Amino acid sequence: MTLDRFRPYVGGLLDPAIRISVRLGITPNVYSIGALVAAFAAGVAFYEGQIGLAVLFVAINAVFDAIDGALARELKVASLRGDFIDHVSDRYADIVIITGIFAGGAASWEIGVFALTGVLMSSYMGTQAQALGVGRYYGGVLGRADRLVLILLAGLLDLIVAAPIFGLPYLGWILVFFGVFGHYTALQRIAYIWRRI
């Protein structure tokens, strides 16, 4: 289910942005930082109940996050520091966006913590595979690209439909989904790593 497997097929969509960035001398780290700033803005907007604005900032975060790695490869400047910055900014982005959603009232703090721990553990297992020499592992049912797309869809549904289902808006249900399938993805990655070491 993870959308990460389609990265090689959608890379061409980023080519115009990559060409412009190269021409303007924009570095991959600029996009990483821009993605993080957009994530913080999204978190604040979710908290303030500005769902339309939050959705826009999540979309910017997703696009910038896709561009930074592609630009690094194009410029042949991919490095351990760049990879480190990317992972750190992605985790902070996950935290502020999800916290903004539940702190803004879309779900209880219990659901929010369940979602947050699922997301962080699945991401941690991916990087732990790399740390153990197995290689970065994006497998499992719920990757970061999936989460961003689902947040965008849930936010749009809350804007258009604006009718809670069993007491929760769509963004609240997405957090339930992240909790369940985030932890399931973590378990899938744990099993994969265990078999490989």
C-alpha cells in the first residue's frame, strides 16, 4: 500500500522544479528547512481550526520533502548530513502536524498519542534497519507519503462534508488509522529486520 514504492515513477513530475532550483542555486537543505517550516505552519493551522490553510501547508511540506532528495541526487551532493537533516525534519514534521490535529480538537489526546507513537515507531524501525546495516527500509502498509496523502484527503473531506462520523471528524479517524496501521507497520519492519540480522 505504501506510496514510497512509486517514487521512481513520479520523479519526472519534479523535473521542472529541479531544473529551476539548479538554475537559481537553491540547495536541498533549503527545501528540507522549508518543508519543516511548512509542517509547523500546518500544525498551528490545524490547532487554530484553519483546516484549509493547514491542508495547503501539508501539501507544501509534501512537495518540498519530495524535492529535497531529488535535488540532492541531481546535484550529486547527497550526504550523511543531508540524510540526517531530512530524517530529523521529517520526524519533527510528523510530530507537529499530528499534534496540531488532535490538540485542535479533531480527536482526544489518547487517540493523538496512539497515532503519534505508531507513526514514530514505524519511522524509527525504518531508520533502525539502516543503523544495523540492513539498509533503509520503507516496507510495510503505511509510509510517510501515505500519511501525508491521507491527511490531505481527510482535511479536504472535513472542509467539504463537515459531518462527524460517530463523533469524530475525518481527521480524527485518520489519527485512529495512523495508530493502528502505524504500529502494524512497525511490527512488519521489526519482523523484516529480525530476519535480516
